[in-house]
Amino acid sequence: MTGTKIMGISVPVVTKGESPLRTSFTRGYAITGVSSRIDETADKFERILDVIIEYADIETRLKRLGEEIQKTNRRVNALEQITVPSLKEQVSYIRQALDERAREDLFRLKKVKKKIEAKKKAVQGA
């Protein structure tokens, strides 16, 4: 079993060794001692085994991708339910603080302007 990356996710790859389908002579039984149905069954078994290995590869990839999707969904939910509302509250607080500062600055400017005008009147009246 080796690994590969799909969309940045490490996914195992199940592979079969490079052994070709065996012949009647290499299966380990005497041709004369068994019927032709045994040979047919052994051939079908080896082909089915190849398909099973291929499906096992696909299944392990899908399981791994499914696990990663679940992790990503949990992260998205955490962002939507916790982080984003928290950030919105912080933005609201900062806006309120800035508005309050702006009102205080406006009040100070008006007060300073009145003092400057009062000094100008005092200087002109003297």
C-alpha cells in the first residue's frame, strides 16, 4: 500500500503485486487430478480477487476523503457558530468606541471654538 495526494489530502493507494494470472501448471495442483471446473473456478477467483483489490483501493480513498470532508465541515461550523459571531461583536464594540470618541472630539472642538471666540471678543472689546 502506497500513498498519494488528492486535493492536498494524503490518501492510501492499495495495489496488487505484479503477479500475472497463474496458469494451471503454476497453481500447485496436478492437472490430471482435478476437473476443468477447478481451473475455471481458480481463474474466476483470481479475476475476482483483482476486482476486490481495486474496490478496496477505491473504498479506502473514499473513506479518507469522507473523513476529511467531515473535519472540514466541523471547522466551517465552528467558524460560522463561534468565530464569525465573536468577530461581529468585536466590530460592533469597536464602532461604538469610535463613535463615542468622535462625539467627544466634536464636543471638545466646540468648547475650544467657544473659548477662542470669547478671547477674540475680549481682545476686540478691550
